[in-house]
Amino acid sequence: MVPCSSMGTTTSRTCLMRPPRLASKVAPGSASTLVIPTSPGLQGTRALPRRRWPSVAAPWSRSCQHGTVDMTLLDRVISRGRVSGLDAVGVASAEPFMTTRRDLESRKGAGLHGGMQFTYRNSARSTDASATLAGARSIVVGALGYGGPEPIRPPGPQGRIARYARADLYGDLRKALGEVARLLQDEGWSTRTVADDNALVDREAAYRAALGWYGKNSNLLLPGRGSWFVLGSVITDAPLRLAERRVPDGCHTCRRCMEGCPTGAIVEPGVVDSRRCLAWLVQRTGSFPREYRRALGDRIYGCDECQEVCPLNRPDIRDSGTVAVSGHDGDVGAWVSPLEMLKADDETLMQRHGRWYIPGRDPRYLRRNALIVLGNTACGNDGEVEAVLIEYLSSEDDLLVEHAAGAASELGRLDLVEEMATGPVAKDHVEP
């Protein structure tokens, strides 16, 4: 950090002990052109004509009442990131992640991706920063922590929302990364910002930037901070100084995340079978696998189990994140009523939960998950629950009929299935 309280203030250029920004002769077409963003997580920026002075590593000085402060561009990048709210900032090489690419291709070939696309969709792109920004040389990686005490569960059937999905974390992350990108742009370098985007395997970038190490659940862990954070990057053609060494493994022989996974999805250290992972299953299309519906419990979106059981994610770390994701007791950001979700219309559902990943932006998948949670948490003799089950057992949507029948079966209300379901779909999906 810069030991000068006025570094963030606006000053005249006479305070900067470096050559003034004179227009330099640039060959036609040598400056980068404007790139239109293609997604919320991938933002293109226009670089200024490249300055002929000084070199990236050359320090610059500023004179003020606190004396002279010397900083390299890397120092300023890290300082800007921290001042903007990032908990950790590092720099990785933009060289292709070849080992990661082979892992993605191998696991996809074995079916472990479970239909997940994201960085699996185009591994050649997601493991090569230059596919996003031509001439990329460095990746500035930022981590934004989140946390807060767990709110008290409200009465009645409730669906639990994973911590990372309770607030617009990636919105805050993009703002902070945007400040870093602007600094680099002001120096004449091109940038592209990626966060929660299939353009880059962010965990590998963070590992190379020496922010942390891979846990056995495949999440990255930061020393002293655990894994309660989100990651994003600024890809740039600036040749920044890179991290000199990686963070060593801090998990050692611990296997608590593997043993604590409700479905045994962590099949070996660092390898997750997405076909069993609850966090993915609530996002995939089609029927929710019957063998994992009880294991879903009250989780209506996401799953934090492998993080909750990790000794490095102890409560004091979990509760002290930079961005609060839990407010007062009963905060709707932590709990949601499956009954309310099942009664809501499409517009209301998408307005409340549209920030989540929903297959095809189709709210029926929110209702599918809500029916499973209702079956796992409600009382079958409750009149409101019975009315909702009857409504969905009478639906023309086979997907919802199927999951309503499963919920009724879990709640001991096979009589509703026999009475209301007219087709084979419901009866074929009743739990034995």
C-alpha cells in the first residue's frame, strides 16, 4: 500500500516526477481499436496510443507533504486493486494453461462435466488469455471475500441459498477490477476484464498469480482467508512483473471436504464429478436425479458443504468477508420460502432470482428445485402445502408433475398422487 494519504486525490501533472504526456507519433493502426463487450463478464476497452516512455518496470515518483513515493506500475496496479476493495491482488503470466486444458478435455471425455458447459465449452479459449485479448502478456487477478453470520432460519419450510448467491458479488468484483483496468488504460495498455465468465479458468489464473493453492474440493484457498471469495481477472498486454513462486499446499492430509460432500462428488483430490455435485445439479436442465433429491435437503440454490466443513474456513473467517452476504435474522438473501416460490408467477420469480444461473432463463427449473425442497422440509398435513401439491400434480408440465409427485411421496401423501395424477409421469416417479 502507498504510505501517502493523498495518492488517491486529483492533482496536477506538475506533482508527477515523470515526463509530461506529449503526443507521440504512432503508426496508423498501431493503437488498439474499440472492442464491444460480448457479455456482462467480458468487457472490452480501448487502449490509448502506446507511450514511448518509460519502460513498465521504471519507477515514478511523486512529491508531496509526506515526501517522495516511488512506485512501479505493478505497485500501482496492486495498490489500486486493494484500494478498490479487493482482498488480494496478484499477477500471472498470460501463457496458455496447458495442464488445465488437458484436465478439462480429459474430464469432459470421462463425462465428469455432467453436461456443464462454462469453461468446458471451449477449453482452447478458456485456457488461453490471448484468445480474449490478442497480445496478452499478463493477467491481473483479484479476489473479493464475502461472509457474514448465518441468519436464523425462519419458521416453516425454507430453502437455503449458498453464500456466494446471496448478493451481487460479481457486480462488486467487476467494479473493483474496472478500476485496475482504467489505471492500465491510462498508461496506454489494452485490457479485457473477465469475471464469472467462460473466457478464462479463473482459479488457475489465481493459482499462477500466487494468491492461493488448490484444495481437494478443487476450490482455491487463500492463506488466512480460506475459500470464501470470488475471483476475476484483468487481461492486459502490459508486461507486468509476475509472481515468483506459487503458494504451497496448505491442506496436507486433510480430507474433510471429500468426506463431507453429501453425494460423494469429490471422487479424488481436486476432481469433482459434476454429475453428483448438488451445486451443479440445481442448475442443469431436465429432471433432478432421484438418487440425490434427499441429499439436496433444504438447498434451493448452490451448496457450500465442502467449504463449511473445511477447517481453514473457520467461523471467524467465514463471518468477516469484505462483502456482507447475510444481514439481519431472516434475511431473504439467505433463506427463501419454497411455498412462495411455487405460488409466484414467472415475472416475479425472475425479478427476485434472475441473478442466479437458470437454464434457458426458464423459471420452471426454480419451481423444480422448490418442489424438492418442499418435499424435504415441509409437513404433509399442512393445508397450504397440500394445496400447492394438488396444483402442481394437476399441471400440464410433466417435469413439474414428476417433482410434485416426488415431494408428495416424501411427505407421505401418496393419496394426493393417486387422486390427482392422471398420467403415468407422476406414478413412475413416486419414491418407494
